[in-house]
Amino acid sequence: MPKIETLLLLNKDQVEVLLSPEGVILAVREAFLLHYEQKGRLFPVVRERLGTEDIFGVKSGDVEELDLLGFKAAGFWPNNRNIGSEPHQATIMLIDPHTGRPKCVIDGNAVTTMRTGAAGALGLQALARPDSATMCVFGTGVQGQIQTRFALDVLPSLRM
């Protein structure tokens, strides 16, 4: 009798409910440490231009000791703005490293945004003066907003 496998699908709303700034900072910190300890591998990045302006890429890797294998397929579709959608799009897939079967498919936009904000927060915690009162953010888009949100969380001395 074949084993019945399940595939977990997480849409945008489900992902956003599961993400907390504190949890994402912890996960990104752990990822940085695993990379530093050379316990994780990053595979060669695929990045290709589609049509005239669109870009598609795949980033993948594994952490053998944690049984983690996966990839993020993502890209930039600037004309999405014309239809009221985000130009950056991402999908994450987690794969069973022993069987190659997909375990989970995740709408990756919120994960990507939060991960980038958490990485910035960790950089601020390591490099900024703890009593910093001002900061400069270039841009007002998604990344500018998330960097500001995380900065205010980790540097309470910042003035609004």
C-alpha cells in the first residue's frame, strides 16, 4: 500500500498570520549562524530576464543536519503595478530531502519582506549605536516600510 503524502499549501493570508517580527528575527539569526558554521549550503542562483522587463530567479539550498531542502522562485514583474499587484512575486517550496517529494508550498511575498526586515534589524542590533535617535531610509515602498518597522522595534531610542 503506497504511503499517502500530503502537501501543505499556505496562501498569503495564512502566511501573514503565522509571521511575527520576533519569530522572524530568531529564524534569520539562526539561518545566519548556520551559514557561518557552514552547516547550510546555498546552491547556484538562477536569474534570467523574461520578455522585456520581467526577471525570474530561483534561490535554493539545504541544511542537511536539520533535514531542510527548498527553494524560492521569485522575480520582478514591473507591469504588475498596472493591475494593482506587487511587482515582486515569490513562491517558496520545501522538499523532503530523503524522497524529493514537496512538503509545503508557500506564498513567499510576506516571508521575503519580513526576512529582509529582520536581516536589517539584526544588522542594526550589531552595528548601530544603542542610543541612536535618527535614521535615514531611502524610499517609501515595501522595503522602506518594513526596514522602518523593524528599526523602531530594535532601536527604541529612535524618535518618530
